Amino acid sequence: MKPPIGVGVGCLVWKDGNFLLQQRRNAHGDGTWAPPGGHLEFGESWEECAAREVFEETGMKIRNIRLIAVMNDIFEAEHKHYITILMESDWQSGEPTITEPDKCSQQAWFTYKNMPEPLFLPWTKLRQIKPELYV
């Protein structure tokens, strides 16, 4: 039997021309950088998932949530397959806090041109296919 395909949602949070990235920990993509995100729950909209995950992982509230792209991601080493929904939003309130230290080792604000390496697979792919997105 083949493993199920997961649905993940990641959300860039923009504040003052920068966005928040976190270094992943204890999950596939361990050590890579990605925006807050997680699994889409049953009955949840993409926007609801983005807002929930950002709040759960950082304590921040967001607004103006919108779609960037949808990716078909195969994580060869981990034998995982995800449909990844890439969203972006504007910061509304709160200061970023690492609320799940078992899932995130650090977080910081970056610009699109100064993103840290290595990036989580969906964001690496987005940068390759849309390098002009945030020039």
C-alpha cells in the first residue's frame, strides 16, 4: 500500500518589507528554513489553516491572506508526497515567539533576496520558478 499524500499549508507573513522564516526541527526537512505552516485539517479553508498555523507557531495574528502557488512536492529521502499550498499574508499583531520549540529551532525576519539556506523544498521550488515574485 502506498503512503497517503499530505496537504500542507505554509504562509509568509509580511511586516515592514520582511517576512518571517523558521528553521524546521524534528520533521521532514529538518534544518531547513520555511514560513510557519502545517497540515490542512478537515473542513478548513486554506486561509483558516494559514491563520491557525501562524498563530500556533508564532503567537502572531495575520490578515489579508492570499494564495501564492500550489506545489506538488515529493520528498525523496523521507518517502513523503505533499501538495503544498503556499500563502502569504500581512502581519496584524503580536511579536513572533517560538511557541513550539520541538518543531522550530529559531526564527527571524528576512527579505526575498536574503533568504537563509537551506530552504524547505516548496520554497526552493517557488524561488526557482518565480524568481521575480518579490524582487
